[in-house]
Amino acid sequence: MQLTPDQDIVLRLGDFSLNATVVNTWIVMAVLVGSSMLITHNLRPDVPPNRWRTLLETIVQMIQSQIGEITQTSARHVMYFAGTLFLFIALSNLLLVVPGFSPPTSSLSTTVALAISVLCAVPLFGIASGGLGSYLRHFIEPSVVMLPFNVISEFSRGISLAIRLYGNIMSGAVIAAILLGVAPFFFPVVMDMLGLLTGLIQAYIFAILATVYISSATAADPPSNAEDTP
């Protein structure tokens, strides 16, 4: 039973090997970029929106409203990052219904890469919002003694994100493989529907958690706000 696309070698040239995780990742990115270009190629105020443009605008507005309810900064500023994470993970999981396609999110290397991107984005957003000194000051609050614990907490967020996403995708693959062996004609349809639902939920949770972490890094400093209050 093959549980991860890392084991599927698509191309091998000497010591170089290209596995299905990399290929499927590029497929997902190509679908996202291609769809965006087709939908927005004629994006002008004087052109009435078609159904695809309406669908895209609805998705963008939903993502922006969800982010706006969490973060204290500009929702549009965070939407580009968190929204891209959501669309990539959601599309990866939705393409599970395509025969022969293994979601790249079922590979630990992909989930770790997504978690690392969040780990890198959090300090970048924090520094851009309040400056380097303000961001570093959060690590020694409420006292300097908390410095190592705050640093460990920062890195544990990325580990939890990677394990959470990978574990949920892999658990679904294991259950589907077991049920497929028990009743190969009935359970595949049910598991595909359940896989699509859980895939969208996991994409939503991952994007929301990333937004929460960014929001905590970009939160305004209470003492400075209190001084400005008349």
C-alpha cells in the first residue's frame, strides 16, 4: 500500500530522480495560475462579470472577510499569503478525485515546506508591522526569563502545523485503503466524498491558524496605545 507520492518516481536521470510529489505540486500550481489568468485576463470595470469571475470574487471576499475577523492589520495585506495557502491546499485535496493523482499534501516534505513558509512569514509580517525592536520585544514578555520558552513556542507552531496537516491527510489515506480492501465497490465513493470534505476543512484550518499566528505577531503594543489615548 503506497501512502505517500514520495515513493512514486516519475523520472530518473542518473542520480537525479523526480518523484510524484514534485510533479503534482507543479500541476496544482499550474492549475491555479492558469485558472487565474483565464478568469482575470479581461478584468475591466466596463466588462460585465461572467460566472467564473463572480465565483472568483466570491471566494476572495469570503477569504478576506474571514481574515478581517481575525487580524488587526489590513485584511488584504494578509490575504495574499493566507489565501494562497488555502487555495493551494484545497485544490491539492480536491484533485484527489482525479485518477492517478496523489495530493502533494500527503507528503511530509510538502507539509513541512508549508509550515516553514508560515514560520518565515510570521516574523516578516511582525517586523513590517511594528519594526524589528517591537517584534523582538515580544520574546521577552512578560520577563526575560520567558525568552527560551517563547522561542520554543514559536518553532513548535510550525511543527504542529506540519504534523496536523500531514496526519489528517495520511489518516484519510489509510482508512480509504483499508475500506477499499473490504468493499471495493461501495466505500471508494463514500471515501472520496469524505476526503473532499476533510480536505477543504484542513485547508481552512491551516490558513486560519497561519492568520492567527500572523495576527499575534502584528498585534499593536498595548502600552504605546495607552499612552496615545487622551
